[in-house]
Amino acid sequence: MTTSRPLAGQVALITGSGSSSGIGFACARRLGLLGARVALTSTTERVRLRAAELAAAGIPATAHVADLTDSDQASDLVAAAVAEHGPVTVLVNNAGMRSLTSPESLVPAAVRRDPIRGPGWWSLTPPPVHIEPSPAAAMAAAEDQHVLVGDQV
């Protein structure tokens, strides 16, 4: 385990973290090794296996099955992460979405026309909780180019 823990006390929410070989799980592992408590989410139950792997490595981790294209499930996910770990300070928005229909049918027209807020349900409405910017997360990202961290939503 990493001896330097610059993210101790931080809470990371990582979407799209169900695959054992995916970017989301790699980010969750690295953030956990840097000291963050992690809340993982995926659309499948396999996310529970990923949380168990992290817990076995001594990383505080919880798993949540959620479809983030459903705004109620996205809100419930954030509320659960906050209830389990405290305020979310790091968000890795890694969830992918596959569709057999046109993207236009999934997102309201006003959002599609906005180049800044267009992608993802995270930006359709204000988050259900305020996600605090994290200077420690930004410093860890600057020191380790393999960590993908946004310190603002």
C-alpha cells in the first residue's frame, strides 16, 4: 500500500467502475491507495466484487448498482455515498452509455444545444448535494499523472 496518503479524509465517487480491467476500477484503486474512501457504481452487480477487492486491500469501499441515465437513480446514488462516507469531494465521471437509438432522443433539446453542459445526466440539474472542491485531490493528480481527478463538478 502507498505510504503517502494525500487523499485521507476525501470521498471519491467513481462511476463506471464494474469492470475489473476498466479505467473506473483502476481510478478507484489508485484513489483508495492514496487514502480516499470510495463509492463505486456500475449498472451491474459485478461492482460488488470490485468493492470487495478494494476492501480486501484495506480500502474503504462501497458498491452501488445504478443506471445513471435515470436521474432518480443518480440522485439516490449520491445520497447513498454521502450517507456512507460523508460529502463527496472527488468525482470520476467514467460511466459510459451505449444506445441503440439516437443521442438526441435521450437528452432534452436545450441540453443538447449547450456545448458545456451537454454530456451526461450529472449536468442536467444541480447535484443533489454540493460536492466540495478538493485541493488535496488536485495536488495528488498533479503529482501522479495516472490519477484522473476533477476537483469541481
